[in-house]
Amino acid sequence: MLTHDLDYRDLGGNYFLERTGKARATRRLVSQLNHLGYEVRLDPVRAA
């Protein structure tokens, strides 16, 4: 903002997910749960 003399612009709640990608966010969240002592198994959702 200061470098480019721009007004503040809120990037939104999904900015981090969109920026890093769904796969990376999934790995990060699974890693955090493993670190907390949980064993995580992800199964794909079946189409209804």
C-alpha cells in the first residue's frame, strides 16, 4: 500500500485458499491435525 500508494483492499476470507491451492491447504490442515495427535484419513465424497 505504501510502496504503490494504493488504498487498502480486503482480499476476502478465501484469499489464502485460492492463493495456495486446495491441495496445499489440505496437506497443511492434515499436518496440523497429525501434530495435535490425530490420525487422519480422507475419503472422497460420493456424488449424490
